[in-house]
Amino acid sequence: DDLRVQIGQLSLFDGPMRAHLSGEVRIDGSGVSTRLDAHVPQIEAGALMAYWPETLAPGTRRYLSERLTSGQLSDIAWALRRGPAHEDAVAVRFDFQDMTLAALPDMPPITQGAGYLSVLDRRLAVHLTEGQLRPPDGGVIDLSGTTMRIEEMRREGALAEFDLALSGALPDFGTVLARPPVNLLANSDRAPSTLARGWAEVDVDLDLTLRRQMTQEDVAFRASGRFLEVASDTLIEGRVLTADRLSFDLTPEVLSLAGAGALDGVPFTGRWSRVLGPEADGASRAEARVTLTNAHLETLGVRLPPGFVSGTGAADLTLELDPDAPPRLQLRSDLAGLGLALPSLGWRHGQNATGSLEAELRLGDAPSVDRLSLQAAGRDLEGAVRLDQDGGFERLAFERFRLDGWLDLQGALVGRGAGQPPLIEITGGRIDMTQRPRLAGAGTAGSGPGPNSPPIRARLERVALADDVAITGFQADLSQGMSGSFSGRVHGITDLQGVVLRDSNGLGLNLTTGDAGAALRASGRFANGYGGALALRLRAAAEPGSY
């Protein structure tokens, strides 16, 4: 015969714990079936473990018993369904308040947690309506909206999946991310709370394999979100980085930030990344597209002669940040939208033209431009820029400066103080006057740019006056827009002196020598000329290269 036992209500008391039980046990031809329902109004979280059988989901039970250190549970509902034809079915649901859970060994615990937990058969789910992390240096990171899932809680080594919804001040995030398993500031002596100011809203996918002794291999994570109203004067030493909004992405291998912002007021759009992990050396890298003007170049440390750059263009930047060395910056631009000019040499690059500008800079306390390369409108320059103690332009040394086929020089532009054009110092090279352009500033004979034009001190191997006539050992000190005296030798044989001046079509020369015959023999004009004096006046014709 069938037997059925009904429990209308059974009240159990164990110290402060009160439990109310109802249910039914039925025995029939198919076997024994059990239905039990229990309700506990309230209990301390730690006390709950005493009523959790050690053989039921041992991994999950062990994890919670070791890491759930405090909390108040309420409205606990428990149900058991057992029958001969199916496995036991268990369901649990309760609310909790003031919970403290150490989710990860090296991370701050979750405190002041409130929400609910539910168990359905083998699946456990937790939802936080309130909760926070308190980093050791102070501050609060809000966890409201965080969830946790264990799909197979009865299995040893069960997988716990956390979906963390975090929001808080950036210094507090820096403190948390500096701890394992992220180790953001490994191999760095910087304080994590000083990296940046602002606000963070981040979602984290965290997977834990619940073993008795968890290792790094039992932790997997990925985080993404946004940083708002960001400001930092320590991320790049000596520079101020600001951004209204940056996207954030984090994996065990790399941390990255991307978006639009400004570096010392220079607008950019780009991405910063840092490799993580045991082998990481603490270095990071930023790549960006920046708006480029002369003022922006000076801000970045590329200080060029006054008036050299005009207009607005764009450039690609690569910034290498090494904890043991000054920051290194590479700049590349196609010069579109930028104008370049050296009026005293008759050269100008229009804003509608393109070319190539590359620079390699060392930032920090002693900034410098270690390499400067420019190809534009027939101009080819390779050199470096030295800055003074205040970061102002001191010297642009060029290993090679080629211009429109008529200049091929080595030398430097040397700063002479605020408001003064730089000294053009030529230490070697060649000039071909047959290829010279019509120089800017040419006007009526004898005219020039004025007393504030750059002075020139030149030492040249060769100045070609015609295809087969050249002055060697050329030395000159020029002012007033390339006007002044010079000396040299005709093909290295006969001394001569002269004056460089500007006329309506460009440069002109007045040459004199005390041995006209030797000068003519050296030029190949007269093989048998001897003695006499020579005065020669060359004036540029309207057609470039003609006199």
C-alpha cells in the first residue's frame, strides 16, 4: 500500500537560528519521493556553513567558508525534491546585507555587500545591489550591479564567473590594479595612486577555478570600460596629459587606453599600451595622431628657427616610456597644411604641398632632438637640435643640407637669443651658382631684407660660378641678407677677394685678384695669360643660373 507522511509545519531551534519546515514523504510502488521546504528568517553568514553538508558542492562550500567572513542573511528559502526516477533537486535563495567576501587572495575584500544568492540544482548565482572595494590607500570603488555564477557547483574545481561592474576614482583603480593578478606597476617605483586623476567605469569578466590552493593559472580576467575627465602629470614625466574620455581594455597580457586628448595642450587621438606578465619590464608605448603647428612643435620640444614653420598639419607620434630612461618620442608628418620657409636662402614650402618630416626626441629634464630629417620642395636636411637650459632653441646642426641642386652644405643654425634670427654657420659643402633660384627679398639693386636678416659665416670647399669655373676654399662673413665680403682661390691656384651682394634678380658678386693671368689660366680661359689685375662684376640675370 502507498504511504504518505505530510509535515504541516516543523519549527527547529538551534541557538539564535530559527527554521520552519514543511513537506511530504511518499512511498509507493515506484519508490520513495520527498518534498521538503524550509524557511529561515535570519542567520549570520558564518553560521550557515554549519548547516551546509560537507559532501554537497565541496569546492563551493570551501570557497565560501574561507572567504565569506561576515554578513547577515535573511529570508532564506530552501527546497528539496527527491524521487526514485531523478537526481535530487535543491533550490536555495536568500538576501544578504553587510557581506564581506575576499574574492581573490591579494585583492581588497568586497565589503558592505547587499543583494541576493540563489541556487538551482548545480547552478549558483549571486547579484550585488550594493558593495564596494576599499583599496589600502583609501577611497572606495563601487561594485553595484556585480554578479557571480557557478554553473556546476558540485564539481571539484568548479568555475566561478564574476561579472564585476566597477566605478570609482582613478587613483583607487591604480592601487587595485597594482596588486596581483594584474601587477600593473611591476618593475616600477611609481606610486599607483599618483598615475592619474579622474573617474573610471569598468566592467570586468573574472573567472576563478575554485581549488583548495588557487594559483595564477586558476585566474583569468578581461576588463573594459572608460576613464572620464583624465589628467596626469606623472604618466609622462614633465608632461601633462588630459582627456575627457578614454576607453580602457585589460587582459593578463596587456593594458591599453585609447581615445582623444591633449599632451601639454597638443590635441591627439591615439592609444597607449603596456605589456603585463612575469616577463614584463615595465615599459609602455603610445601611438597617436596629433595636430601640428609651430607652437605645438615647440611644446613637444621641436624648437626650430623663428618663422620656419607656419600653418596647421598633422603628425604621427610614437612615445616609448621606459622606467629606467627618459621618454623617447618619434614624430612623422607628410607636411600637408604646413608651410616652411628659409627666405634668406630663397626656399619656401607651400602649405598645399607635401613632403616628409621626421624627428626623434628625448624628453625629461634635459630634452633634446637627437635626429631631425626633412625632405620637402627640393630641400633635404639631416641633423639634430640642441636646446638650452630653458628648453629654448640653441642650435640646429645639420650633417647635410641640400636645396634645389644649388646648395649641398654642412653646418648649423645657431640661436642668438629672443627676437634675433639665428646665425647660419656653414662649415663645409658646395654651392652651384649656375643653379641658384631667384632669392626671396630681391628687389632693386642693392636692396636686402634689412638689418635683422640672419648673418652667415661660411667655409665652403667649392663655389661654382660656371660649369668650368669655381672658387675653392671659399670663406665669407655675410649679413644684410647674404651681403658681405669673401675670399678664396680660383681652382685652388690664385687668391681672390670679393663682395657678395643682392640685386634685382638675386645674388651678385664683385671679384678682384692681383694676378689676372694666373686666374685666367686656372679658369682655363687663357693658357698663356700672365700678370695684371682683374676686377669682375657678376650680376644675376632674370633667368635663374645666368649672369
